[in-house]
Amino acid sequence: MRRTFFAAAAALCLSACNSESGPERTTSAEFGEVTFSPAEVAPDTDVTVEAFVTSQYGFHRIDIVYILDDDDSDVRFASLLRSFEAEATSLTYKGTIPRQKAGRKVTFWVRAITAYDVVTLSDPRSYTISKEDEDEKPEQPN
């Protein structure tokens, strides 16, 4: 009897130690269209980013990852969202990229991390901050 009990217990322990991960550990979030506004960005303007995001297994966090002037060595993050409704599998994310200097190029991605830590990036989007118009500056007397 003891032998049978230990054999059954060992079998249960081995089956519980399945080394293969389930789909929740490999399934990425999916993005709908990622938009930003305003379309023409001035130096004194924050940019609002909006994206529809779905994840079959829920979310851990969503934020914006961005770089300036194609410099991959200086990655920045904005608008972290960590508070979700219980069991949320889809949502419209809204975040803000802070204002930047005139003439800078901003490239950004929306990043979703699922409840099982699968990281997914949206397709990249970019915009360039308009330069101040020199025609609009008052003329200086000679």
C-alpha cells in the first residue's frame, strides 16, 4: 500500500513539473492602429498617443518607448499604465510624449507587457518637431 501511494505521489509530482510553457508565456499582445496628435507638432506641445491593444492573457503594463534623432543609445519611456480592470483583455491606451526641442525627430513605439511578461512593441511611428519660422521673427534694424 505504501509503495503504491509513493508511486502515485511521484507520478503526480512529475506531471506537475512539466517543463514546457503554456501559450500564456509566448502569446504576444496585438495592436490596432497607433495614432498621435497633433499632426503638426510645435516645440511647446506634448504629443498624445493612442492605441487599441489586446492580450488574450491580460496586461502587466503598457507604456511608450521613444528615442530622439535616431539615437538608439538614449531610450526613454513615458506614460506608464499599470492599473487595469480585472481580467481586461483589450483596451484603448492613451499616453503622452513630453514636448521636445524644435527640429528634433521623435520615433516611438507603444510597448505592452502581458500578465505573463511577454513584451510586444507596436510598429514604429515618428514625427519631427517643427522649427520656429524665421519669417515670423520681427526684422532687426540695421
